[in-house]
Amino acid sequence: MATMKSVRYLAIALTIIAALGITSWVLRNSLVQRISNPILADYDIELVDISLDALATSSASIGYLKLVHAKGTTIIVEDLMLPIGTADDAIKTYSARSVTVVTSTRNDDAPFELARLIEQFLSLSDSLTGNTIKVAEFNLPPYPGIHDLRWAVFDDKQYSSWAIESVEMSLAVSRLGGDTYDFRFSLPSQSGPDDVVSSISGKLQQGEHGIAINAHSMLELSNWQTLAKLVGILPAAVDLHSGTAELQFEAEVPFDVLQSPVALATLDSTSPWKIGYADETSDVTEVLVNSGSTINIRSTFPKVDWSLQRTGMSVLVTNRAWSNVPLTVNNLACQSGPSCSMGVDIAWLDAEMPIGSAAKVTSSSVVDITFPVDGIHIDVQPNASLELSALETPDNSINRLAVHLITAASMHYEGADWQFSADSIDTDFDSFSLDADIAINSSIYLEKIRAGSSHGIVEGSAGVFTPSIRLAPKKRSVAVPGIKGQISLQNSNIVFDFETVDLHRNGSVSGKHNLDSGIGNLAVLDTAISFSDSPLSNRVTPLGSNLDINAGNLAVDLRANWAQAKSGSRFEAQSSLQLDGLAGFYADIAYIGFSTNVDLDYSATGVSVGETAISVDLVDIGIPIENISADIEVDLDELTVVVDNLRMTAFDGVISAAPFIFGTGRDSNTVIMTARGIELSEMLSIEDFAAVDVTGRIAVILPITVTDDGISIESGTLSGESPGGVIRYLGGDPDSTDMSGLGLATTALSNFEYESLEADVSYSKAGDLKLQMQIKGRNPELDEGRPIVLNLGVENNVPQMLKSLQAARAVEEVLEKQLAE
């Protein structure tokens, strides 16, 4: 539109200048009065002011000339020189230092008679033959000025040259005969004025209904980029470095002003195009267009609206460390503004990127691009996608990363400043490896993403939701609670405020990290997991069939802070773990009601564990052990555990241990276990002792030694508690005639009332338990109750016995029964 208005008013102004010169010799002394009506009436222009500096026989000098159009447009001519008195066959030169056109309104909706304007231009060879017009400066605010205009008219030819801003151009028109003309529009080039790649040649035909224009030329695109920028087809920041194309051009300009003139052009690449985009920071993006379909351009006047279509092309993009990124651009459509829309697909194998390498990068999107002043604006349509496979970076790796744009996103660049916004983005990543042993799988949903950089300061915010996170340490998958909340970047501070989701008790996860100072903190508060809702085997897979946690809660509180600096890093943390009523099994051992509180403190000096108490309602190893409790203190530096007040109940008795220290780094550890009130009838109620009926209680002292290769007992003692008890062997009727040792013992034990029971106890690392017993008492049915002393040796393999006991029940049944109670 700017160019067409400039041409329109320039043509009018130059024609008036020429007309003034032609008539000035005839009119001479009455120049002002006679110009006002007959010469300017055809243009609806009135002369309102003139300053005639000099009038000689050969020329007239007009210092100032002001004309007003009927619609209010003002034309001002300064330092006008008119030849008068020159011979008719001599070349006349008209010149002006400045011509300025000031329109009454920028929204002039009157029909633009482009065909008549071209017709008037062509007819100048009839009326202005032998005349040359020069204008040093032509202005049509607010449009770019025209400089160094030269217009020469001959019998069958016209030649004009001019410059707009830094763009020099020329036009030569020759009449071929009748209403047919040949034209050549040229730009200067390094190859010289006759270089075909710097000019467009064609023919112009006047007809009954209008004017037809046709052209066919080969173009070197770099020679035409300044003109393309001037008319608004090419943004100022985009450069055409190299490339050639074949141009086909045709236009129909009707005499009917109600019909818009239309121009159609096609460009076919004859060599690859190299295009560059540079922002204010001199960051250059280079685009190499290797191949593609025909570019179709359509323009309509007088607003000079244009559109461009291209179905597809193959592109390589390079920016800084991003080299030769392959793109396929589909359905490219551009229009005045300029603005473009296109589909962009990426299929990049063995991709080398600044962040690392990937086996494959694929992307698909539809984008709209506009070029406002000093910037670029990009709108990405919904359903855009990006996927990276086998991404390897110096610090970690990702097997698969997928990003899906749910709603539209927009990006705006202006120099070094940029802005990004989107309402919803979904991401999935598989096997994001933090180190060689741990990988992360998760889906993250981002909402209301806002980010940008202004004067070098980057800020942003987003809503974050992830239903769950799965860690994969050593071929296992561990479910970590999901989170939802907000994350933001403000003044180099990454700030996040989340809450957990779908837990027994949802807590908060908050913190911040300063990118400049390296100082940050993290707080995880009031968070609790329930294994009653989902057992450990659902959270850790494969967990294995030999263990699980089926009930109880785990609560976590954590506070941490850190500082990262060149001189070194600092990390401090305090954590509290509360285990409440855990129930589960390990191998064939079931446990119920395991509870404790553990406080951990991590600092530069190491990790410390606070004193704590543990309690377990039941441990079933085939034999039920109940009400276990102890106070423990862990020293991680020394790798020791101090145990005090260890106590439990079994067989209706109480088992306890003297305070002891258990060191994992020691060759052996010794624990003195003491039992009181053990009910023999309970202890021998198992099937292996079904033939023995025993009453009474015993006490036991067992010095237990633990080494790397097993557990052993030496010099243990077992003793009966007063008042003794009864032993009845139910294996068969005693034979009073059998006088052997076994026979006498069987007869005595048929109804043996013992007063004392003493035994030495030993236990081997192979699991063999040996008792050397001495029992004193009497059988009232023998020899009127004469005192009897029995010395017995008892041996049994404890692991085999426990296996038989465990085989008689299933840990799942034990847990189900106990939890039901």
C-alpha cells in the first residue's frame, strides 16, 4: 500500500512539473493565473501559493510551490527549475530539490485508478518526449522517501531510476508497436547491469478492458532481498544469502476501478536457498531449503495485499550448536504483514544437540508466525508433539521423552527478550537415569505455563501435576507419591509449593533454590503412606514372593538445606520417620504391629540417628513371640547399635536381654538372653512332642554369639522353677519287667513328679540344639515314691523343627487372622 500511494502521488507531481515547464514559455508573465485553472483542473488541484524566484528566457526558478487537491491532499514543491525557451528538439530537464505530498487522511478509500495511472505513464512518451525530470527527494509521510529520482522520456522509450531507502532500482519501457510494450525492472548487482538475475523482463499489453502484464526471469534471490524487505514481503531480520529461482509473473489491471487488480507469480527453485534470521543479539539462525514445491504468490491492489503458498519443502536449520536440524515444512501459507502458517515435521536420526545426543528426534506441529517490528511472534497450534528416543547427556540419560501440547502455545521474541505461554502441556519420560543405578518414569502435566526473559532476567511459572513417579533402582520399580502445585522462577530463585496426592495423609512439599548463589532448601511435612490401602508389593515391583508389608502407616517429615559454591558444597537435613503398626512377612516369618520413630540428622560431619524405641506386637517364626520392645541407639560412624530394655513374651513367659552393643564391623557379637516363667506345656505343645505331657515353668540363660557364618550358644543353662511339675510320657504302657536303662526311664516318666530340672544348653552354627538334663523327683506309682534322678540328653535341629512348624501354616493366614482381630 505504501509503494502504490508513493507511485500514485509521484506520478501526479511529476506530470504537473512537466506541464508547468511546457507551458511556462507560452504563459511567461501570467504564469500564476493561467496555471491555476487550465493545467491543474484535470487533476482537481488548485494552486494556493507560489514563490517565483527568477524568470529568464531559458528557465524559470520557483523556490516554493503549494498545491491543494480537492480532497485535501497538499503537494509542496521546493527549488523547482523549469526550462523555458529551449528549442523544440532539444532535451529539456526539469528538476526539483524536494517534492512533499501530505495526505488529508491515511484512510483514503477512494477507488485507485491503477490502470489509468499506467496508461498516463505510457502516454508520457507522446506528450513529454525529450524531457527529463529529476527530483532529489520525494516524501509521502509516513512512508519511506524516494531519493535521486530520474525520469527520461523519448519517442518510444521511457527510462527511470530511483532509490527508496538503500534500495536502488530502475525501469525501462519500450513500445514494440501499437499497444504492446516491453519493460525491464532492474536492481544493481555485483555482476553488472546486464546480469539477468538482477532484472525482471516482460511485456505489457493494453486492451479494451485493462492492461495485461507478463514476465519471465531467473532471479538471484540475494539481489532482491532489500526490495522484498522494503515492500513488506521479507521481514527486516531475515536475509536471503544465496539461491536462485525461476519467476513467472502475470497481472491483470482492469479499467473498472471497482475490480481489484490481481497479480500472480510463481517461484521455482533452481538451486538450494540459504536464509538467515538474526535478532538484536546477533544470534543467527540459518535455514537451508534443499528442495520443495512451487511457491505461488498472489497480490491484490491498491492495498498491496499479498499471499504466498507452498505445499512442501525440505529444510535444514542451524543455530549456534544446533547444526543441520532436518525439517519438512508442509502447507506453507504467508500473507501481508508478513505472517505465515505452516506444518513443521522433524525426523532426525542420530541427532547431535547441545544438550547431548539422541538416537531419534521426531516432532510434528502447526505454527503461525508473524513479524512485528523488531521481533518475531510464533503461535503453536494444539496437538503439537515432540519425542526423543535414547537421549544421552553428560550427566544422565532418558530412554524416551514425549511432550504433547494440549492447548495452543505462543512464543514472542524481541531481541534478547522472549515470552512463552501455554495453558496445558503433557510430558512422559521413561528411564530418566540420575545415575547408573536409578532411573525415573513419570507423566507430568503442566498448566498455565508462563515464562520469559526481559533484560537478561528469566522468570516463569507453571502448575504441576504428576499422579505418581516410579523409580527403577536395579531392575525394580518403586512407586513414589504424586504431587500437585506450583513451580516458579523469580529473580534466579526456583520456588515450588506442592502437596502430595492419593496418600493416607497428604502433606506438603515446598522449597526453593537460588541459581546464582546455589543456596536452597526443601521441606516435606505431614506426609503418610498407608500399606493397608496398598501393600508394599504394589509399590515396589517385582518385590519378590518372600516379603511384603500388608498393613500399617509410614509417615515422613524432612527438612533440608544446601549451598553450592566453587569452594565446596554443603548439605544438611533432618528427617523423621514414623512407622506405625506395620504388618507383613519375611520368608516364613510373619510380624504384626511393628512401630517406631526414627530421627535422622545429616550434616558435614556425617549421619546421626537419634535414640528410639521399637515395639512389635507379634513375630511368628512358627512359634509366636509377642510384645517385643527395646530401646536402641545407632552409631553409623562406628557401625554399632546399642540395645537396652530388650523384652518379649513367649510360652507365657518373659524373655529379656542384658544391655548390649551390636557392631556390624566386629568379628563376633554376644548377647545374653534370659527367660523367666516359660510354661513347658506351651513350649512342648508342638506335634514333635505330642507324646509328652509336661507341666511346670523353667528359666533360661543363653549367651548367644553372632558371627558372619552363624549363631552359636555355649554354656547356656536351663532350670526348673519352684514348685516343679509333672512329666508324663504317653508313648506306650511301661514294662515293669524291663530292667534296662531305657525301660526304667520309660517307667519312671510314665508319671514323674519332678522337684528340680537342670540342663546345660549348647547350640551349633549348623542349628543343632543339645540339652544335657538332670531331673530329680519321684513316680508315686513306683517303690512307694522313692526319689529318682534322671540324666537325659536331648538333641534337635532347630531350623528343621521351625520349617516343620512353618509348613503347618501360611504367613498369609497368620496375618489375615491377626489383622482381622
